[in-house]
Amino acid sequence: MLRSALTLDATTTTSGFLLVLSIVVPVAGILLAFVLGDRYVRLVSCAIIPLGSAIAVAILLALPQSEGPIVYLLGTWPPPLGIALRADGLSAAMLAATAVVICAVAIFAAADFSPTTTETRAPFAFWVLLLAIWGALNTVFLGGDLFTLYVALELLTFAAVPLVSLDGRAETLRAALRYLLFALLGSVLYLLGTALLYGLHGTLDIVLLSRRFGAEPAAFVAAALMTTGLLAKTALFPLHLWLPPAHAGAPAAASAILSGLVVKGSFFIIVRLWFNVMPGLPGFAATQLLAALGGAAIVFGSIVALRQERLKLLIAYSTLAQIGYLFLMFPLAFGASGRLESGGALAGGLLQAVSHATAKAAMFMAAGSIYATLGHDGITRLGGVGRILPISVLAFALSGLALMGVAPGGAYLAKELLLQAAAEKGQWWWAVVLQAGGVFTGAYVALVLAHVLAPASEPSTSLHTAASRIRETAALALALCSLLLGLVPWEPYLPLPPGVASDGFGLGALAKSLPTILGGAVVAVLLGRWERLPGHSSRWKALMMVVGPARRIGLALSVSIERCDNVLRQWPTACIAVLTLAALFGASMLVDF
């Protein structure tokens, strides 16, 4: 039975103390790290992370035994006088996914961020910020009122920004400052909307607001401001000013956290806002606009990813594309009653978020191992990496398959749920976007694998560092986790329609995946940045002669989109986009009203 409906709380439930522990334990780890100092920060983190993960598992197991959400009332005061922490099925799933990613990243980062006598600043900062991000995310997933969510979101931002510039280079400092300023712009918009709602209804508690929220112009303005501010923090196209330089310039472990987890915090608040606070908002046009931005992100991010020279930049732009998937659920959840319904579309969107968190973190970790071993991550210079780092290449490949929607991955089940919702709602155009997105994902995965599996163009006389099997294994384990998520029994936590389940390793699932893989290979040839692959020059020339005209058209298109990206990532354009989207969301609600 699904435990996702939020109800008004009178008392703390039996397992409510677990919610407090999930927030307090990471914070206690931070305080203990400051007390013990630099030398013990990694030891403290390695002790706190298993404990925090056990708490997440305990919440996951306790929820099905509860008659509703797990609740903890701070100070025993019920809302609106007090603050409530609540865990429903969506919260429990995100808590568990966050714990899994945090554990894998900690194992991966243990060697990179080990305090030494010569350098203690970066390791100390990394472990403290990792725990801070974990505590802030848990607060986002459990917060019961909009102001608590605002505070948690700000803590998340201020913990994530320093991760971008841990190495202290001028390039990463600029990226971190850009991230901070744009995120603060989003925070201002969110806070303005929150203030409007408080002025209208006298409370910010999610359950109370859902009962008092009405269709009135001031509410439309609040919803438009809050949604736009959160989209800026999520980096949904065209508000991705900060994402590529921040994710690509950070250390690999930090990039895994930023891409896999941090952007999910603001996305989760958008879900709470639309599905729990204002499900009855006249939002058909607004939800179509959200999905249109998501579809544009898929196409735009994927094409720009295919044009990148560096592996980490390719993965960063693929994050921009994958974020778009998360917003396709909104119009598909809009029912005939004029309300957003907690059904298969919502389950598909949240399952896509969990799958992306694990797969994208594994991708960045694999790319980090490649960079650490070779001293570079130039895509066209990765020949022979498949022989040098087979585990990392396998982790990247499995993550790519998971993101493509290959069974039995979580993204495969999410895609099936969204396609089913599109068919039920008669919105076939979003089904086309979903299928095209899988092909584009296959394209940039095929592009990278073609280069890493090709013979080396020059002999590898020396490597930058020796490959770490522990680091590679952590990335592989996380990739396998994403690829097997479709086999997990999600029914107690997500609103799955009856009879929906992954095909597992069946022939039907394989048949559905083959067009995506083959189509991705074709798109990679037409749009990708290629140099002649060593050992295949004659075949490569023959292929280019066949596809030459189509490739020239594709390259002209991709170069134009790449130039458009350069314009969109300028401050004036980004600020105009923020204001325009806020106006469009408000206008679309007024039109529906």
C-alpha cells in the first residue's frame, strides 16, 4: 500500500524519532569533525555514513508498517504553531537513494581526500561538506512546511558551492561564484512566493496549505515565482547558466554529488509544491510548459554533449538533458478532474530521479578514475582506455545503459510508466520525446565507448597514477545498482498502477531496447565529434562517404545549437530567461483560470 498521502498531524508516530536522527546524525558528524580536527575528519565521516545509512534503511522498513506517513512534531507542538517532519513513500525512496550514493562516493573519495601533513584544507572541507549536503537533503525530503524547505535548500546550496572550487583554481572559483549568485537569485524568487502564501493563508505547513490553497491571482503569482526560483536551482533549460562549468570543473567525487544528488533537492520541492500544496491549481498550460522545457533540455543538452571535447563536460551536459526527463511527468499527471494525480506519472518521475542519481554519480566516478590515471579526459584521446581501465569503462557503459532505459534498470520502469500515462492521457507527443531522449542518450554513450574501446593512437609509456580497484569497484557497484532498480518492489513507496512491473531480462525488454541502442549509434555518427579511429581508417572512410551529406547537415545543426548554448549561458540572457519564465507561468495559470 502506498504511503504518500500527507495528513494533518496531531501526535508524533512511533518511528518518528528516526526522522530526527536522519538529520541530527550528519550534523553531529560535522560538529565532531570540528572538535577532533583535520586528522580525524575522514574517520569521523566513515563512522557517520554507515550509521546514517542504517537510519535511512530503518525508515524505509518502518514506513510500510505505519498506517500513514511517519511524523515527528518538534517540541510536540502541532502545525501551525509547531514544525512537523514527515516521511511518506516519496521521502523514503529519496532518503534511501541518497544514502546509497553517499556511501559509494565516500568509498571513491577516501583516497583522494585523505588528510596528510602537507594538505589538510581540501580533505577537511570535502568530508564536512559531504555530511552537510547529506543533512540538508534529508531535511528537504522530510520537511513539512515551505519555510523549513527554504532553509534546507539554502544549507544545501551553501554546502554545494564550495565543492565546486575545492582545488582553488581560478576557473573553478569563477564557476562556484556563478553557481552561488544564480542560486541566490532562485532563492529570492522562492522566498517571495513563500511570503505571498503566508500572507494569504497564515501558515506554511504543507498539509494546511493544501486545504486552504485557492485559485486566486496572488496564489498564481506565488506559484510562478516559487517554481521559477526552484527551476533556476535545478538548472532546467534554459536556466543552466551555472551547471556545465560547475559540474565539469569540480573534483570527480564532488561532481558525482552535485549531479547525482544536489539538483534533486530543488526538484523534490517542486514535486511537493505541485502535488501536495497546490494539486488543484489551474495548471494544464503550466504543466505543458514545464514538460516543454524538459523536452527542450533533452534535445539541447544531448546535442551539445555530443560536441564536447572533454569527458566530464559531456557528462555535465548529459545531466542537463537528463534533468529534462524529470519534468515530463507533470502534464502526464494532470487528470480529467483538473488536478494533479499521484499515479503512475508521479511514480515514473520519482523513479527516474532515483535512477539518474545512481547512474550519473557512477558516470562521474568512472570519468574521475580515467582522468586520474591518464592525466586528461579528452574524448578523442581515450583510445586504449578499455584495456587499461576495464572496470571503469564497464561502469560507464552500464550507467549509460541504465540512463537509456534498458531493462531491468529503474529508468526502464520509469519510461514504461510515463509512456503508459502518455497513452492514457492521449498526449502522444511526450511519448515521442521520451523515445527520442533514449536515442540521444545512446548517442553520447556510444560516442565515448567507441573511443575508449579503440586501440591507442600512441603507446602508453607511462600513466599519471595507478588505477585504484576500490575506486573503480565503487563506481561499478553504483552503476549495477541503477541497472537493477527495476527489480526492486516499489509498491509500498511509489504509486505504481496495478500490474506494472519490469520485464527483467526478458526478450520483450531486449526488443524494446534494441532500437534505442541502434538509433543512438546512428545519431552519434551523424552529430558526434569524431577523429579517425586508429585501426579502422579504411572502414571509417567508407562510412563517412556513405553518411557524409547527412553528417554535414547534422554538424551544421549541432554547431548552431552549441553557439546558442554560449549565448544562453551569459548573465543578461539567463536573467531575462528567469523573468520571462516567471511571467509565462503566471500567465498560463491565469489563462487556465
